[in-house]
Amino acid sequence: MKTSSGRYPIEHSVGEIERLRMQAEAYAFDAEVMLDRIGVQQDWHCIDLGCGAGGITDLLSGRVGSEGRVLGLDADSAMVEAARTWAKDRGPKTVTYLHGDAYKTGLPREAFNLVHFR
């Protein structure tokens, strides 16, 4: 959702980052069912657009294994930093987080087996 300023209206507070992480945990079961139905495989390359403070990047990382790759992309640099910190604590090594525009990534479509956007 964009405001008239064109900026995403999520706060940068610790409380907001924790809320997003709790939301990801609450949706994790449904996300796992979705990933099962899609059939995400070892060695896939996946992107989570608008990943916020982590999104489903850890779930994807667990499925793509050491040969796969997961990219988390968010327009808010504070969220990208929060996601990087979260990933260090959790340990997914196949995840990279980037600051960028989900509508203009500059990345080729064929680079990914799965594109997730919540």
C-alpha cells in the first residue's frame, strides 16, 4: 500500500519488526502447505518480494537446500537490515537480502523457479 508520498507506511520500530515476525510465524503453517502444493525443490532459486523483516525466506531456504538460492527483496532498507540480522540469528545460509523495488527489480524472470509476494 502506498501513501500519497509514495512511501510504504510501516514503522521502523522494534515493535513493528516483532509484529512482522509474529505474523510470519502465524502464517508459517499455511505457507508450508502452499510450498508443499507448489512442490518447491532442492536447488531452486526463489525470491520473496516485499519480504519485510524476513517473510518466508527461512521456509524457502529450508526447502532449496545448499544448492538453491533465496533472495529477499524489500523497498525499506530498515526492513532489509532487520531481515539480515534475523537470518544471522536463525542461520539460513542460502538467503540474500536486497533493498529494491518489487515492481522494478531489474532481475530476469527466468532467474527464478518461484516468485512469492504476500
